[in-house]
Amino acid sequence: MQQLLSTDQIITYDYDPVQDMLYILFEPVTGATFYDDVPDMPGIMRRYSMGDERMVGITVHDVKGRLSADILQNKAIRQLVQTLVEQLG
């Protein structure tokens, strides 16, 4: 799915319900990448391009545990994406 952020940035995200993981990409990734855990945010990792070490995405574990139970899942995931990109992007 694509989402337009309040910063006019377009990102792509995909939720895998089987693994309960959310993948957020700021741009298409074609080469090797590496991850870095985000301090004080267990289960959230920044994804970097191996070539120039720029941040290209965010990976989130245990998504269901982070969602608000009182709104629809798709809307809750979009809100989670927006919040994480604003905090980490």
C-alpha cells in the first residue's frame, strides 16, 4: 500500500499478518540492506542501504500489539505508519 504523509512524502508499506510484521519503505530497495534496532522501541528496526548507509525503511515486529483495538485494522496500521515515520524518518 502507498500512503501520502503530512510531509508530502509518499511511502510504501506492507503488513504480513502471518508473521505480524510491518514493512515501511521510503523508496524502492534493490541492493543489500542492514538493520539497526531503535533504542527504547523494542521490536522496531531502521533499515539502511548498504551502499551509502541512508535510511530506506522501518521494520516493525508485533504489530497487533501496537494497534488501537477500537478502530479498524487498516486505519490503525496507517496511523502506526504515520507515527513511526514522523518519529524515526
